[in-house]
Amino acid sequence: MEFLDRINETRTLRETLQRERSALVVVYGRRRVGKSTLIKQVLQDDDVYHLSEEAQMQQQLDSFAKTVALRYEGFDRVRYYDWESVLLEVNRHIAGKITVCLDEFPYLVRTCASLPSIIQRLVDNGALRYNLILCGSSQRMMHGLVLNEKSPLYQRTDWQPRIRQLRLPYLQKALNCSAAEAVEEYAVWGGVPRYWALRTDFKSLTQAIQRMLIDSNGILFEEPLRLLRDERRETAMSSSILSIIGNGANRISEIAARVQQPATNLSLPLSVLMEMDYVEREVPFGENPKNSKRGLYRLADNFLAFYYKFIQPNKNLISLDRTDVVMGLIKKEFPAHVGQTWEKLCRDFVSGNTIDGITYGPAARWWGNLPKPEGGYEQAEIDVVAESLDGKHLLVGECKWRANKGSADAAADLESRAERLPFKKPKQTVHKYLFLKTKPTEPMNMPCFDPNDIVRSILEQDERRNALE
């Protein structure tokens, strides 16, 4: 699969490495998100890329020396017994400034806890004549190396990007499919380029799910466990929490009851999962996340949301090769699952965007008591709510993932709810929009957006940003 997106990251990394003085760069992010691919895209022929391995320190030193020797002959003729010696020795073999990348850096730190301090000392003394990139998939460890004020490398880096998942338009390009099909694919694979590359080996989404996930020997069948092991030695509690949230228990009290633990015991594992962008806490529009008591926990990672909704609960059936049964369950519930992904994409589309001449702030979902026209209250939900930056306008939106069905009813429901918003400020103008899988064929009295509009908007924003830079 071709190298996609990452325009800003590639440009910044190149510029950082081309500075006159040597640079220290720390790159981190979840496994398979494309960190190594990004780095390799920028490295030159004389640079050194070393993929670290889980081994004893002496084996790691020997392996690194062999990697350097592939570029600089004779480097491994001497045996090195500590990291300071081998890193300084690189200076003697290079003619000009190069870049050395230590990928999977956490493996090295596990066998040599003093390595960050060694690098700090070399950086502070200006002892390295080359750029050094440290890269790793253990987000917590990498984050602690650079952002924790107690870490030796704190404030020593020239750039420290957290590489996040790719966006919807680039999945459409990778799979050469329609925008609506890309949304459905995105609801399974998320923005992880490695999963996209694996998906291209199959003729259809159904076949890819069957071969990679609904198969005990499938390449992604145990993927969540591998992701969790990158971050924590104990994975049972994290996996249980992900499974519980993925199957609809969103309140802290519900999660605690299902794991049979006091809610106070969940604060640490939940905070870890949120740090990794696997879980997010959602509060109704207009409420402060810090003091709202109505927060709901949801899986923030599309792949994990699909896995813990459809694969984890059906592992016994999969082990019995009842793949047709599991696939039937997925097909039945898949539109609702895609609908949740579609809602999130629509909120992201509105956030910070200018729509019909009005620029909006962050969009969120709202749920709560809505006054009834005849008196009393009803429980209601609005999929997309955003306030304009000047505070004069309010956008409300309804999201539906079904082709040309029920759009008129959805518009009528939204019109009715928009008249009774409890959070609407005086003199605010309310703007109503539908977000649909396909635009209706019949005339509508309400503006509509579909996946093509969202893809086009993201690409146009990228073009404008690139033109300015």
C-alpha cells in the first residue's frame, strides 16, 4: 500500500532532521499506526534504522552494532558492553551528519533502565554528531520518557509527535471505494494503516472479516491482547473493561458492577485506557467534563469497538468454526455499529468547520430531559450539537445510516426537538442539519450532508493548509 497522508508529520520531521545542530526526536503511538513507515519515508541512504528486539542487553548491543555495520563497514568488529560507548563510537564512523533511529526503544529501556539518562547526558553535552530518533509502541512508556517532568529526557527533545490514526478520505483512496463504503470500512479498521494494507488482500469487507477476525488463526484474532501487552503487564482487567464498554455498559456504576469491583478501583485502568485513546469519556453538550456526573464511557478506537462488540463475545462460536453464525450476527447489527462511527465522523466534521458562513466550536452529543409541548418531559438525544465561535448560533444535527429511508421523519423529529432545546441561549439562532448515508431523492426543507461531503471537506482543508505552508 502506498504511503498516505502524514503530510504535516513528514514535513516537520524532515525539517527537524535538516537543522544544523543534531536533533533528538521521540516518536510514539499505538502499534500498527505507521510510526516506522513515517520514519523510513524520511531516512536517507546513509542513515541507520535499527529495530530493537526483546533480548538481553548484550544481545541488543551486538544487534545494534551489526545494524550500523550494514552502513559503516567494520563497526561490529569491536564488541561493545554499554550504550554510551556504542553511541559515541558512531561519531567516529560517519563523515557528515546522519540520523540514527532506535525503533521499539522500550525494549532497550527494559534491559537498561539507565539508557534515558545516558542519552540525556550525551544530548546535554552535545556529544552526538548525528540526529537520534527514539520510537516506540508502548505509549505510556514513551509518553513518560518525554512528558513526565521527572524523566531524564524531559524538555530535551526537538520534536515529540504522537502519531495518530489516519483519516477517512485516505482509507477511501487506499481501498478505491465509495465514500459510503469507506465509512463502513472505517467502522471496522479505524485509521490504522497496517489493517488497511491487510484488508487490501481480500475481495470484500465480509471476506476480510471472515479471514482475519472470525477465524481463530486469523492474523487479527488476538490483536487487542497484543495492543494491551504493549502497555501493561496485567491485561485481564483492561480487556474486561473494554469488553464491557463495547457491549453497551457505559456508566461507571455499570462497569464496576460487571467486573465486581468498587468504582474507585477502576479509576487507574480507565485512565490508562483513555491515555492510549482506547476509551473516551463523553458528557452532554454544555456540561463541564471535570464536574459532570453524567459522563459515559465509550470505546474511542473503531477497531476495538468492532472487536469487543462482535468478536470477543463470540469466541466460543469461532473456536467451533461457527463462522456463518457469527457473520450472521455481525450483518444484523452492523448498520447500528456503523451508525455510531458515522455520528462521530459528523461531529468531527462540524468541529472547527465553517458551514454556511458560520464557524463552529467543538461538537458534541446531547442527551437529557426535553420539555414536551403538552407539558412534562421526555428523554431525548441529539447526535450533533455545536455553538458558533461568536456564540450567536447553534447547530443541531441528526445522523442516520440508512439509504433514502426515514429522512423526512428524521427532519420532522429534529425540527420538533430544536424548538425545545433546554440549553439554547437567548437570541441564539438554531441551524438544523441532517447527516445521511445518501442524500434523499425527494425535496427537503433541511440541508443534508452525506459521506461525500465529509470526505471533500477534509481534503479541501488539507489543500488549503498545504498551500499556506
